[in-house]
Amino acid sequence: MTNSPQVPATSPLLSPARLGGLELPNRLVMAPLSRNRAGADGVPGELMATHYAQRASAGLIIAEGTTPNAAGQTYPRVPGIHTPAQVAGWRRVTDAVRAAGGRMFLQLQHAGRVSHPDTSGLVPVSPSTVRFPEALRTPGGLRDGVTPRAMTEEDIRSTVADYAAAARNAVEAGFEGVEVHAANGFLPHQFLSRSTNLRTDAWGGSVEKRIRFTVEVVRAVTEAIGRERVGVRISPGVEVNSIHEGDTAEIYPPLLAALAGLEPVYLHQIHSDPAGPLFRAIRESWPGTLIGNPVLSREEVAADGGERAGERLLAEGADLVALGRGFLANPDFVERLRTGAPLNEIRPEFLMHVHGAEGYNDYPALAAR
């Protein structure tokens, strides 16, 4: 089954843009999407190189959440960027994408409590000993979440340093930059949230103390590789991975003010609603490039891959638009939007926790139809 978006070639999503020192051919960003196709050791292989090179027509690709250290691993077969083999594996990916004319950032994602010893070999770490209440996929199947170890001051400092080292590794691997994932219930978000950060020291309690970890990570990463190579992802009010902020309206203005002072090249807001006051408030307060990631219904994905929602975000002030599922099923998504060609139907059973090319690299391009 196919669907036709009937998009005019004059769509503003297809207009060129600049991101720091990068010239982007269009305003479409391939969103970071966990697909569990790395090796058991977190090393990207040819399967991933092919997948990303197929989608190199995106204005920018943000590669999937990648662990900055061993403790940060979420699920089996997610990639890392903390060993020489992982760096070499990612170099094969970026070489393939660059040869196809593309540009890539790498998302740095630390699981925090969203991890399991059966996967990482380590007890998860988090701001406080608040157990992850959901089941987690491990090499041995689904397992109940475990109580994490509360991070010491030394743990915090070493983890911040690991982010900086991972950013340097990403540049060595050929990425144009990195995105610090401070969203979706992962470690920086756990520091932001009152439900997972119960600390009473310099890293918890007041808003200023709860934003400190995220700010310190972004500062360390920008100092390591330069601000024009660093983006930040946030998800205000989003309760993915059982996160409950409790004071969304209070914590994000000072967080964004502190981040703006570090001048990262972009801010990426997940689940942006162009009709909502939150997106407008962020647009008004953020001085730099803003990437919007729209809320999409299943029907919108099937109809046009998110094109119309993306255009609404641009009209409300987004500079770039990140879309996921449209790129998943259509290696030539940009060309399909340009010409109004039909879209492939997504096969959701192959999205995660499977490891082959099926539902990953075998979606047909237009020329192959």
C-alpha cells in the first residue's frame, strides 16, 4: 500500500538553510531513531552505513542515540562512541553518507536509570535511587527495571568528562557535530525532573541546581569541539520513560537561558506543537536555530510523512524540522516530497529490537519501483 502526499515543489521545507558553518540543501532533518542494528559490542557495521547513506538527501541527519560510556547503554545493540572500534565503525558510516552528499550529527544519549545490568554489565546510575518502573529489553529478554545507584560527585564529574570525550570521538569519526540528548527521560532529563532527582546537594533541589548537570555537559562538549558543532535536545512536559518533571513551566526558562549563554548551534524540541503556547514561548526566548519535531498522528504519517505539520512549524518560527517515520520507510523521502510521489508504508514490526536489513534497508526507492 502506498500513499501520496501531493506536495508542491515550492514547499518551504525544501528551501536551503544554514546551520552554523554548514550549508543545508533543505530544512528537513532526519530525526535520531534507535534501531538496534549495531553489533553486540556497539560497533556500527555496513548495515548502518547503507541505511544512513540511503537517506543522505536529508538536509541534516542526526544519527541515533549513542552511548558516551559503558554505563550509558540503554538496550542491546545500540551503538557507542567510547571505544576505538566504535569510532572506526562510525567512520565507515560518515564516509558513506559524505560520499552520498550528506551531513551528520551524532546524538549522545546516556541511559541513566533506563538501563539494566544484563545489558551493560553495570548497575545503572542516576541522580537518585528511584527505580525505573517499566520492563526493559535485554539480551535475555524483557526484565523489570532495577534501582539505580545514586551518582557521587566523582561519578558526575567523570560522566561530564565522558560526554566531552565522546564528542571528540564523534568528530574523529567524521561527524559534523553532536546533539546532547537532554530529553525523553534519559540521564540529563533525570537530573531536571523532581521525580527522579531527590538530591539535596549542589546537583538537586532548586531549579538552578537541577539544571546544573545538563548545563555542565553542554559546556564541556562545546569546550571540547566548539559551539558550532553542538546541538541540544529537550522534551518539555513529555513523560516518555516514566519521567514526570513536576514544574515544567519553572525549569525550562532558566535552563534555556543558561544554554543560550553557551551558544550551541541549535536547540531541538521534541513533540513540538505549533499551535501550543510552549513552542511559541521557546521560539520567543531562544535566540538561535530551533529545530521543531512535530506531534504526528498515525494518519498524518500515512498521509504525508509529517510534511504539513512540518510546514506549520516553519510558519510558527522553526528554522528546521525533524521527522522520523517518513525517513524510516522512504530512503528518498526528500525527493518524494519534492515530486509528490507516493510514500512507502512503514512496517512497524521491524522498527526496534530486530537486527537485520528487513524493514531497515529494503524499503524501495523511486527508481527501484
